Amino acid sequence: MIRDFNIAEEEDISYYAGYVGSAYMIGRVLTSVFWGVVADRYGRKPVFLIGTLKVVILNTLFGFSVNYWMAIITRFLLGFLNGILGPIKAYAIELFRDEHHALGLSSISTAWGVGLIVGPALGGFLAQPAEKYPSLVSPDSLFGRFPYSLPCLCISIFALFVTIGVFWLPETLHFHKVNELESASNISDHAEETTDKNADSSWISLLKNWPLMSSIIVYCVFSLHDMAYTEIFSLWAVSPKSLGGLNYTTEDVGTVLSITGVGLLLFQTALYPIAERMLGPVMVTRISGVLSIPLLTSYPYIAMLSGFMLFFTLSCASIVKSILSVSIITGTFMLQNKAVNQHQRGAANGIAMTLMSICKAIGPACGGALLSWSQKRENAVFLPGDQMIFFILNVIEGVAVLLTFKPFLITNHY
């Protein structure tokens, strides 16, 4: 899309694309705490409805962007009105019994991870349909004149069905009727937490809750790495071989990400809850972070392959990387939500989303800019070309792993 806006040279496209990705997170920084408070006060469902409905409208407008600034503004508003991710984690903890919390939060992080994969995959297959499928789509048609509208429209239609489905979700906050709560969670937990509400409801108590804040900080550093990687991967894959990329088409990237999504879904739904019960969320997070480092180190060498071996190796690496990333996110989700009582979970997750969104706003912008810079130093002596960008990603991952140890990370369970 940035290339078609004709605002940058080939080697600078990653730089401009990073700002489009960051606009979403900047919008989310401004309102995540607000949506958390709304979810704690008025319930989870109203926030879910607003969040899915704005996707229907604004994601469609993004697909019909006619210039760079329209793309920036629509992405910013998508983030500004997105209050789902924090309350949905609180919802999962409230909906499942204690022994199934890992499965509940794993399903959320899996949905998030699959979304990060399916979204770019849809873009790869459906963007520029007049070029990919000239027998089906005319250059003069609506999708020919707006080559990025089709994948966005597909996602918006899906979001419309999700919005309708939200009406049938049970509410889980304790101020609702008992018979409604019985289908959603354990009534005794709600009764106990209601008595504690007045004693521990201030924002200061959340900020002083070190088990919560330490898990949020770890989550933020991992999120910075994850968002930078997500931005860099697609841009690196479509970059020409002369710049150290793979010279893939968007359709090739879509195929790799589709395979990745299937592998991720199978692992997270079947194997993650077992791993969490055996090792605990902290140990799963540490192991996943450590394994990510040698994996990312191999990426510049994967680029030296060609043909089927390149496709096969890249697909395997992408599957493993996504599994490790989502396992990390699920572990930190569990630590955050078990560090506070129910009536504070929306606000606590709002704080997490605000701080994480700052990191995720930095991630795409810096990731795109650093990729452009690294591709201009192909002949450098120290870590030439793309070796530098993956080295920087590994440094961030290494710092995050170190933060999972005491005395920094303290665990506490309500």
C-alpha cells in the first residue's frame, strides 16, 4: 500500500510503513485505561460491542484509503476505539474455573496470534486482486481502483458477524443477576470479592501492586519485540534479494502465514495447557524466550536458500516463532490477571494495554526504520545487512528473559 501511494523510494518503504502500524498503537495508548474502567463499571459486553463495531466501519475505510494520511488516521481511530483486549482477558479468568484458566487465556492469545497471521495472509491473497486474478477482477472495478479494499472488507464482514454474536455472551461482573452468573463463573468468588471492593479499589493500589506491575513490564518488553518482529517479517520477505530480503510476493507471504496459523492453532489449543500445568506460566515464558534467540539468528541464513527449501524452512521457522511468541504472551496474561481481584481486572488490564501499546507503537516504527537502515549497510564488516536487525531483536528478547527472574518478577495469585 505504501509503495502504491508513491511517497517513498523502495529502500524507505519500510520506514513509512512502520508509522502506519504505530498509529494504531498510539491510539490505543490514549484510551486503554479508559476502556478498562468502563468495563469494570458497566460490564464487559458493552466494551466488546463497541470494539467489534468500530472494526466494521473503520477497517473498511482503511481499505479505501486514497492517500498516506487517510491510512494513518483510520488506523489511529481503530486503536483509539479498541477496548477489547484488556477486558477480554479479565472475562476469560471470570468465565473459567481455576483449573481451566490456562485454557481460557490460551484461547485468547491463540486468537490474537492467529489474527496476526490470518490478517497478513488475507492481505497477501486478496490485495491487488486485479493483478492477481485479472479474469475475475477488472482494473476499472471497485476492487481494481482500490486494490487493498477487498481483504479489509472481508475482515469487516467477519467483524459484523462477531458483533451480532456478542449479544449472546453472558456478562460476568458480580453486579448482575445470580442466575446469569451461574452460567458464567463461580458465584462464591464474586461474593468474596464484593466484600473486598471498598478496601482495595484505588488506582494507587494497582500501581503499588508489584506482582502486577512487574508482569506488565515483562509483557511490554516481549510485546515490543513481538510487534517489531511482525512488522519486520513481512517487509523483509517482500524486499528484493539485493537488499537481503526474500523477494517474495504478497501471495507468497500469505501462504507462509496461513501455514503458520494452522500450526499455531493446533499447538495452543492442544499442547499449551499441558505445558502450563507441568511447568507453570513463568517457566514456559522463559523457555520460549530463550529458544527464540537462536531461531531468529538463523533468519539471515534462511534467506540464502531458494526454491522449495526456502519455502519449507521459512514456514517451519515461522510456525515455531509464532508458537513461542504466543506461549510467552499467554504466560504473562495469566500472571497479570491472577495478581488482582475481579473488580480491578478491567482497570489492571487497561494499564497493561496502555503500557504495552506504547511499546507496540515503538515496535513497528523502529522496526521499519531499522530494517531500512540495515538494508543500506549490506557491505558492513560487523553484522552486515539483515543480520543487524535480527541481532537487535535478539537483544530485546534477551532483556525480556532476564526480567522474568527474581527479584524483578514477583508472582502473586488471588
